[in-house]
Amino acid sequence: MEELDLKIPTLLIPLLPLTGFLILAFWGNRLGRRSVASLATSAVLGSLILGLVLLFGTLGTTGGVRFEYWKWIAGQEFEVPFALQVDRLSIVMILAIGLVATLVHIHAFRALTKDKGHARYFARLNLLTAAMLLLVLADNFLLMYAGWEGVAVGTYLLIGYNSEDKLSGLAARRAFVFNRIGDTALLAGIIALAASPLAIEPGGIGRGFTYDFILGNVTRLMTGDPESALEAVPLLTIVTLLFLFGALAKSSQLPLSTWLADSTHGPITTDALIQTVTTVVAGVYLVARMHVLFLLAPATLATMCVIGILTALYGATVALAGADIRRMLAYSTISQVGFMFVALGVGAFVAAIFHLVMHALFKACLILTAGSVIENAGGERNIRRLGGLKHHMPKLRWVFLIGTAALAGFPFMSGFFSLNTILHEALFLPLGNGWSRFAGILGYGTVFLTTAYAYRLFYKIFEGESRGIEEIRQDKSRSVKGAVLWILAGLSIVAGFIGIPAQGWNLIGRYLSAGVFAENLRAALGFWGMSGEPSLHTIFMAIFTLMFIGGFWTSRNNHLTRPEDSKTLKIRYQGIYRLLWDEYRLDKLYRAMFIRPGTWLCGLLWRWMDEEWIDREVGEIESKERAHPHSLAAVMLSETKMTYALYVLLGIILVVWLAGL
């Protein structure tokens, strides 16, 4: 297929769900319930189908294709086009987003049959999907940032969808604040990169802002001008650290990790979309897309590797002691995304995207199945009050077991292959300043914990005896919702075979490496004088399997065959258990370090500057003006107002001048 034939389909991929959002936002209340769901689902399904068109239309090419539609910002020295880029990375992301988002939309129609705000909710689902698709298709940093902010808006609106629930509103504000912190860092990094010599065109005539231009300049430095590349390392380290901080906030990683678990108060489909193919993986995609910059910033790679494995361990240990089903799955997501950042930090970019796709499938399966369980159990989310549900929900039990096995890394299921690849690359790739091996070794221990908490959740819900639920609705897995769950369960079983770590079998590895990552990774290894070591996949797959068996046996022993052992451990290690139950008390730490000092400072400035100085002086002058309207006081008041206006103007001029340096 000719490149020109793909120009319109590429534009329609984000435009279809965006159009669905606009129609539903303005006229959704005039449409019937079925029409609303059909319109929203068709828009996302259309994006998936067009993604398949791009896949088959570009199979014969390894490079990217760029389509420019119009000049977005045009100037003599700086211009930004509205352009979209199609390459193998964006195609994989489009297919993953389109597939999971379509299934989530179908499930949401059946899950929200009695909800009066169904049009508003589907509009927000379409908005988040459209923003994520724009993010992965963007050709330049500014358009990418527009999609990035769109994801933030969609996340905020979906988390705060239930306006009558105070907790939903608080969670939405919390997510908004945490994302604003990261987004500010990302914007600072983009501005620094745009102002750097890497954005200057040959001859110093103007500045380019597209990926091809800036990332291409970095690649050329790496391969043809080593001295200039070394001089650029400090700048790239600062830029990539800012990018990393933005990615960590968006993906709910340490130290900005607590907002995701608090967001689990809305419809279950919100969790499924946010935690699989949109918000929390936006940061992973950002680093993968900018991987050329990170390859010249080894300090940032090492930092990302350490933060990733610590977050993976943190999320797994909190989930190990949790009781709320949805919060446990949220912390599981935090942990799994931590593994993705480990892969990015060691240069295993293909492994990170592979695990992103596999996680989207089995985590969507687990989250949506958990939603059906909670609904049938009368809204009960506490696993301490559940149990014995296998007699009432046998089909849901099997679906949840499949998702659990995939998450835990059961041999030859999706999580087994993708997690194996990450840990293997962490041990053998030389990037990461030696921290990669630390992450790999600690990662195998985290696999043990992942298996333990995953099967603990399964046993607590479905095995044993009922512990407090009086009325339980029967399993309805034959419905459309059930079909969605079985599709995700089936994909969780077979999808991992696209990434078998063997010569000629790793389809996703060959697809992404040839078109996106391999050449740049080889150039970076050559630039730093490194080389990959020979790998022994079979041995490390065996080690991974032993970790799985250990975690499975521990969970089965403590929560199924001898549950009294679990109570004994809680008593013996009461301090550790309380720390995990309190989720490491990060919220208290944030309050002590940031909220209380910030509140105190704002109060001080308000009392000292606003009340004691400005209000007092202006009040005195106004009283004199009222007493002597034509006296010097009136002139002074006018001059004071003009002085304030002058200060504001000078501040604006200073900001503009600094931005132009």
C-alpha cells in the first residue's frame, strides 16, 4: 500500500474517538442508552480496525512514515506541524489500545445499564482513548505533550465521574495534583531540549521540534561525532531526568505512587482502562519513544532501573498484605509497571513494550472479573468477608484463575515469557552502571512475592468457606460481559507465544527491533565500548519457574491448606505487617514533608503580605481618598495601583525573556 493511502486512516485513528467524545458530550443525553454505547464502541473499534490497516500496509517497511496535515505553529525561526508518525512502535501501541479499549467499552455498556450518566461516562472513555492514541501517534514533542495532557484530563474526569461520592472527588484531585507535578517536569524537559543546540537546524537558521530532527541529531552525534556526544551528555542527563520524573508521576511509580490505589472508587471499567493501555503506561511509552536520549544518559538509566525495581518490590509487598480487591490490583499494576521501568533502565526496550501488552491483557481480565465478583457479592470488596465463591461463580473462578496464573508467571503463559525476558535482559545487558544486575536479582525475589499475593487473592475470594456475605447473585458469565472476560482470558493464555525467547520465534522482538530499537541500541553499546554477553535463556527460565513454585506453595500453604499459619505470621511479625497494611505510610510522609510546610508557608504569606501589608496600606489610602477625594491621597492610590500593574508587567517580561534564552 502506498504511503499516501495511509494518510487519512492515520488521522482517523485518534479522530474517531475524539468525534465520539464531542457528539456524546454535547448531544449524548438526547440519544438512547444503546445508541450511546454503540457510538462510543464503534469509534474505538474503528481505530482498532484502522490500526490493522496500518499494520498490513507497512509490513514491507522497517522505517517510520510521517504524515504532515497542516502547520500548527508557524514562525520564522520556530515552527511545529500537526503531523503524525507511523512506525512499528506506534502500531503495536495502537493495536493494544484499540483492542483493550474496545472490550472495556463493551463491558461498560452492560456494567452501567442502570446508570443515568451513561452518555457522560462513555464520552470520557472516548476522550481518554483519543488522547492516548494522539500521544502514541504524535510526530513532535508539542503534539505529544498535548496528548499527554489529554490523558491527564481524561483520567481526572473518569476517576471523579461519580460526583456524589466524596472519595471519588478527592481521588480525582489527588491524581490531578500528582500528574501536575510530573507534567511540570516533563514540560521543563521539553523546553530545555527545544532551547538546546540539539534543536538547531544546520546553519543556525531555525529550530526543529520533530522527533526525527532532534532524535536524529543525537543519533548522528553518537555514531559520527563522539566528542560532541560526550559534551551533550550533561544536558541530556538533565533533560532525561525531567522526562523520567514526568513518566514516574504518570505511571504511579515511586515517589509519586499513591494516587493510583486511591482512584479505585468509580466504575470498574475506569480501573481497567487507566491501569492497562492508557494512563499508567503513558510513561513507559514516553521513555521507549525517547530511548535515543536515554541511551546517552547512563545516570538516568541507572536511576530508572533502581526506581523501577524498588517500585516493583513496593507494590508487591503492599498487595501481599492488602484486603481491598481493587486496591490490591492497583498495587499489582504499580508493581508490574515497575518491571517495565526496569526493562527500560537496562536498555531492554522491546521487553518493556512486550510486557506492557501482556500486562494489558491479563490485568484487564483480572480487573473486569473482579468487578463482576464484587457486583455479584453485593458490592463487597474486602477479601476477609469473601470466600467460597467457587460454588456460586464457577465460570468467574476459572477466568480469574487464568488471569492470576498469567500475572504470577505460570509457565508458558503471557506473564511468564514477558517477565522472563525483562529479568534475563537485566542480568545480561551492560547498561545501567551495574545496577541492572541488582535489579535482576531482586526481580526474581519480587516474582516470588507476585505469585504469593496473586494466589492469596484468588484463594481468599473463591476457596474456603463464605465469611460474611449473606446474599450472593449467581454467575452471569454467559452474557456479553462474560464473553469479554473469556476473550481476555484466552489471550492471556496464548498471547505470550509472540515473544518466545528463542531464535526465530520471538515475533514481537523481531518486529520492534528491526524497525525501532536495535540500530540505536547497537550504536549506544558501541559508543560506550560495551557489548552484550551470551545468554542462557533456558537456565533463567528454570530459575523463574522455581520462584513461581515457591510463591505458589507459600500462598497455598498459608491461605488454603493451613490458613492458621498466616495468622501466626501476622502476630510474629506484627510491626512489618502493620507497615505493609499502612502502605509504608507514604501519605503521612507526604503530609509531613510537603503539605504541612506548604500550608504553613502559604498561611504566612497570606497573613504577612496580603493582610498585614497590602490590605493595610491600600485600606489607609482608600480611607484618605474618601475623606479628601481631590487630595494627594487619591493620586497616591492611583499610583499604587499602577505600581502593582507595573510589577505584573515586569514579571511577564522577565518570564518571556528567560524563555527566549
